[in-house]
Amino acid sequence: MDVREAVEADADALAELADSPVDVMRNLVHDRTVRVAVDPDRADGPATEQSDDGDDDSVPIIGFVSFDARDETVYVTQLAGSEPACARLLEEPIRFARREAMVVELLVPDGEAAVRNAAEAADFATTGSGPRFSGRPTTRYRLEPDPDAA
């Protein structure tokens, strides 16, 4: 599994993974830091389209994370994919936060076991209920900076 920066051509694949409109995912790529997990050995995930330079970018995207930083906190705004992909993708905002001595926060909708398991495996602690999204309750997770990991 490789991780790379998302590009606009990834919007269709991200929309499929997130069950969101393509234009929302296109905006996400422009407005947030977005990383995608790709698996060159797998052909069953949503793939990117052929790039403008003619290269074949059909390596399947198996997950993505979006995040931004404000007020001493890195907010993971979306995380989707398999549990291994989510675990690997969470390393991206965590690495950024550690470098900047910031906290990481994540909201996990009920029923998102892959995201919850990845967060717990990365030592995120639950800090209570979060807001409801599309009628679904969420749990708020937080990871404090680890001074020894910087």
C-alpha cells in the first residue's frame, strides 16, 4: 500500500468511497490536505482516471483521509477505506501534528468499525459524544501530542 497526495482526478473514486457527491470531493481536494491510499496489487477498488499527461493512473484507491489544522489542533475531517488503509492514512495527520506539537481530533460515526478500530489502534482516546451527521451519532476521539515521538 502506498500513500500519495490526492489530485482532482481522484474525486470520482473518493466520492465512491465516501458515498458523497463528486463535486463535494473535488472541493475537498482543493480545500483540505487529502491523502489517498493506493494498492498497485489490487484491482477491485475505485481507480483514478487517466491523467492529462497520458500516464495510466488506474491504480485503485483503497482509502483516503482529509485534514486541516486550526488553533493548535489537527482536525481529521474525513477518513474512509479498509481498516488497514485507515490505520495507515491516520499516520499522515498524526505525523503532521507531532511535528507541530498539536492535538489530533477525529469524529467517528457510529457503525464505522474500520475508522474506530484504526483510531483506537493509534492510541486515540474517546472524549465523549460528537455532533450527529446525517442523523447518525458520532464519537469524538482525541490524540494528545507525544513529546517523545517528535
